[in-house]
Amino acid sequence: MNNITISNLDDDIKSRLKKRAEKHGRSLEEEAREILCMALTENHEHPINLATILEERFANLGDLELPEILREPIRTGSTFEE
């Protein structure tokens, strides 16, 4: 595996990366590697699908059916003619 060096990294970004690494129990290098992997593979492996995201988010509610909302007929637009 090849090594890379990132020069001129802003102090704020480095600090935020350190905090994120600590939060996830990783080293700075491991966290940077994970971020790069996620950024470069997420859209290719799992394209964003809002329906799937919502289904997964609310799956723990079980079979929930919402009542059908009755709709009124579409009103005609005003013409403002005399």
C-alpha cells in the first residue's frame, strides 16, 4: 500500500479530524482513511434512494398504514373577466 502526505492542512480541520477520530476510537490515520473510503465509494455502491432511506428509518414501527386522504376536485381558475 502506498503512503500519502497531506501538507498545509488547516489547524481547524486537523483538530476536527482528531476529535472525530477520538469519537470513533480510531487513530488520526485510520479516521482519514475511513473518510476517504466513504467519500469515494458511497455513491457507487449505494446510490441515494429517498424511499429506501425512509423505509429503513421507520422500519421499527411495523406495518403502519396511513388513512387515504380524500381529495376534492380541482377548482377552475379565475379569469377576472366582466
